[in-house]
Amino acid sequence: MNRQISRGVMLSVVAQGTALLVNLVYTPLMIRILGQSEYGLYQLVQSVVNYLNLMNFGFSGAYISFYSREKARGSEEGIARLNGMFLRVFLFIALLCVIAGAVMLQNIHLLGDRLTEADYATARILMTLLVANLAVSFPNTAFTVYIAANERFVFKQSVTILLNVLIPVLSLPLLYMGKGSVGVVSVTLGLSVLRLGLNMTYALKKLGMRFRFGRFDRALFSSLFAFTFFIFLSDVVDQLNTNVDKFLLGRMMGTGAVAVYSVAFELKTYYTFCSWVVPEMFIPEANRIVVEGADPGRMTEIFTRIGRYNNTILLLVLTGFILLGKPFIALWAGEGYETSYPAAVILMLASYIPSVQTLGVTLQNARNMHRPRSVIYFLVACANVGVSVLLIRRWGVTGTSLGTLLAVLAGHGIFMNLYYHFRIGLNVVTFWKTLLRWTIPAAGLCAACWLLIRTVSVRSWGTLLALAAGYAILYMILLWLIGLRKEEKAWVRSSVGRMRSFLRHRT
């Protein structure tokens, strides 16, 4: 593991930990200050604007693959042309985003007929700011993907940590001053501009990023578009699975239901954050493996290795939330969010399989074998919309979460694992055998702890944190005793040793 990856992994853990800590403190304050109605309105508008992310057309997911090909050829000129192509494409997409946002503003009543005129007025301001934020994010992508392709993970994660800290530092004063959700979104826009400036400066000054514009390279664009179309289709699926539930709940049940679901979805988002702590550092390596020959053995090894890392982290969060999620939500979000607990558990279960197999998507894209996945996912997501409408009418917020679970089990749980095994060349049987060696003991530990604490009344943060810490310690002990391999224990000892040495040197 090279120094950038090693430090990047540690900083990624810090970044995700900082984001988690910040949001755990900041989100409940925002919920209480805004109130359930305005918080639901904020989430509803955000979910609608997020559909404009589809204008990315999958280009960001294709850059590293094309960059790796040009790098393997040793063509600096080819990389410069690729950079020029991407920057022009993203600037054009930003323009389209602004135009589409203007159309959405003219049709604001599509948010549903359960909003008041005051709600619509706030929604217009929120939509304007969120569209501007998205428009800024598109050209920023041209620089972030170049930084990632060069494996400069330390800088990338440092910027993430900085922005994670600045969000509450800047937003909370505005909330307490009564600026509401408009103040929150204004901060988001300002930080997006800051991120663009930092990434642009680093890529141009530090990495010497070059652009070759000249005549528009139609051949390169055609190749790029053919590669990205099915990534785009996959992005459509992600948007349907991510935002359609909020939209349906807003139209069918109002902003209160959107707020309750958004708490569950927010907690699920923290959970899936964990799945990118390690894999993000190995995307360039995965692309190199494919470029160098796509050996099935090497692909299965890295796929399984990263899956094991993810599995240990995700199971700690999932089983811990199953044990303590109900009192946590009561203390964290307050009254009126009881339904968020079963919805969050269902959404986390739905995210488990895709999260432990995160690197598989990268390997598919690198081999240009992502088309069947995109088509199947699209069909399943469309079915999910219909099923969710029926389930919302019967079980409300919990019903729409069940629709997501069924869609993921059909698409990723069944189809994708068969596709990985028989078409991509990944040994899925070995993958799941390896993961089950720890999944079964972790499930057993969760069940045993549930029997021990089911009669315990958790009404304070002190009691909750003590139980969470106790469970985490038991989990780590069991993981060390039967979950980790010898080489993994050696890596942990080495990392702890380096950390001690670093701290001694600093002091």
C-alpha cells in the first residue's frame, strides 16, 4: 500500500468520522430549529433538484478509465485532450442545469397540492440556490476526477474534512438568526464555490493539469458517450431509488412524512458513507488491473479484500443500530420520528449488499461491461416506483422503504451477483464464503446482546453511549479473535506502531 493510499485511508476514516460526528450533532439541531414542516419542505425541494444530477450523464464515472488508458500509453497529449474534452462538457452541462432549473421554477406546483403559498415562496428560493449550487459542482468535477486519477487522496480528503467542519460552523449562526432553510442552502452554495477554487488551484498549480482544447474531438466524444450512456442509465436508477420516495411521500402524504423518511434516509446515508472509506483509494488500482489484462484471479482478490474491509465496518454500524437505533432516534430527532427507526433499518439492510460490493461497479465500468447492469437496474427501479405507490398507501413511510428493499434484493442481490460471477469473472462464491465467516458471528453477537439489553430503559445520552461503547468493544474483541487474518492483524499492529511513532515525534 503506497503512502498516498495509506494516508488517504486514514484521512478518509477521519473525513467520514468528522462528517458523521458533525451531522449527528448538526442535523438534530437543524430539525428542531426548522421544525418538521420546513425540514420536510427543504428535503422535498432538494430531492427534486437532485434529479438534475442526471445531466452528469455518467461522465465523471468514466474519466479514470479513459485516463488510465492514456497513462498506460504514456500519452501526456492524450490526457490534455481528455481534460479539455471533460471541462468543456461539464461547462455545457452546467449551462443546461441552469436552463432546466428555470423550467422547474416555472412549474413549482409539481411539488404537490399539500403546500401553502408560503411554502411555495420558500421552495422557489431554495430551488434557485440549489440549482446554482449544482451548476457550480459540474465544472468542479473536472478537477476532482483528475486529482483522484493521480491518487492525491491526502489533499482530496483534507478538503472534505475542511468543508465538513465549515458546514455547521457557518450554518448554525444563520439558523439561530432565523434565516431557516434558505440560510442553510446559501452556506452550501458558498462552500461549493470554495471547493471549486481549492480543487482548481491544486490541480493546476500543484499537479500541472493541462488542457488541450483546439478542435472538438468528435471521435473521442463518441467513444466517451458510448462508454458513459449505461453509466448514465445507472445514475437514473440511483436517482429513482434515492429521491423518488421523498417525492411520492410529499405528493401523497405531505412534508411531515417527507421529514420522517428523510431522518431514516439520512441515517442510511451515514451508514453507506462507511462503504467508501477504503474502496475510494483503490479505484485507480482496479482500473490498472483491467488495463493490464483483467486477470480474474487478481480481480477476485481485490474485490474480496475490499469487501472484507467494508463488511467489518458495515456490520458494526448495522448491528449496533438494530440494537440501539430506536432510543437513538428518540434522543436525536425528538418526538414524531418513531417511524424513522423501522424505515432506517430497512434502508440499511437494502444498502448492505451493494455496499460490501462497492468495488464491483468500478471493475465493471473499467471493463466496459456495465450495460446489462444498467438496463436491469432501470427496469427494477421503474417497478420500484409502482410498488412504492401501493406500499405508501398501506404502510406510509415504512412502505416506501420496503419497496426500496425489494428492488435492491432483486437487482443487486440476485442479478448482479450472477452477473459478477458468470460474466465479469469474479468468484462470487468465494466472496460470500469469505464474508460469511465474519457475518455469522457478528449476527450472533448482535442477537446475544439484544437478549441482554432488551429490558434496559435507555432515556439518556449517557446510557446510550455507554451501551454503544460496550457493544463496540465486544465487537472489536470478537473481530480480533476470530474475524481478522494474520496479515490483517500484522497490518493493524504496523499502523498502530506508525501512529505511535508519529505522535512521539510530534510531541
